[in-house]
Amino acid sequence: KFPDGGFSLGALTPEANGNFIATGKLTFHGVTRELSFPVTITTDRKLFAIDGEALVDTREFGLPVIRKFVMLRVDPIVKVHFHLQGAAQNN
């Protein structure tokens, strides 16, 4: 029913340690929520890489807690890792 999700970046705020805080809106399972998480940006001036991870509570997106055999339960808080890489374009 909801095969796609997305994240729309609103801001990258620099921190004193050289990293950044990414803030934006995550849409998952048809629900949109604000999300902030730390990211690192590295470059060799030709390639740029953005890496980060965020904790997401799937219950905030209307998903049930998965339970099996009374004793087994899937943690509804998942850690999402991402890596974005791009090349600088020469003009």
C-alpha cells in the first residue's frame, strides 16, 4: 500500500566538531514526521560523501509492533544508515 518513502532535507546546521545536523521531513508508510540526526561530510574536492544514521520509531508512522510466538518481539525503534556520494562537476 505504501511502497515508497522519502526524506526532504530542510537544513544542514554545522556543529563545533566539524560535523552537521541534518533536519528535514521523513515520509514513511504515508506519514510525514520531522527528523534531525548527525551527519558527516567528507571530500577530496572531486568526490563528496555524506554519511549518517537516524533512529526511527516505526510506531510514529502507524506501523504495529511485530510479535511472534508470544515471546519474540521486533524492536519498533530501527537505526537507518545512509551514504550519499557525488562528484563535483567541472564547468
